[in-house]
Amino acid sequence: MRYLKEYRRATYITLFTSGRLNNYLADIDRQAQERMERLTEQMKRVQGITEQLKAENALEWTQRMNNIRACAKEIVEKEIIFA
């Protein structure tokens, strides 16, 4: 909503005055969550991050997962949030 208010003012006003803003935001949030989950799982598979790694080396697993989440978040923001 903040992005719409600051950078897409006309879209924000149109959605707000038509009563569709909450539905729009909920739909964007759902899309972003689903995309984030898919990307995270795909990246985990590609990079070979498994539960075994988590059990054997929790620190490395955490570092790699944080990196994956940051990359996925950046992609989601570019493709869905700020599109």
C-alpha cells in the first residue's frame, strides 16, 4: 500500500475510491507468498540444500537459506510488488 501511495498515486486513489484496494492488496500478497515459496523450494533443490545438511551443519544451512530467501525476496519484489 505504501508503494502505491508513493509511486502509483492514481492507481491507489482509483482502487481506494472504488472499494477494491483491500482485495487488490490481498491478491498481491497471496501471489507474492506463493511465488516466494516456489522460488525458495526451487533454489533449495538446485543448490542441494537438504534436511541432512541442516542436521549436519546448521550454520551453513542457515547461511545458505538466508541467501536463498534474500534472492527470492528480490525477485518477488521486482516481478510482483513493484511491477
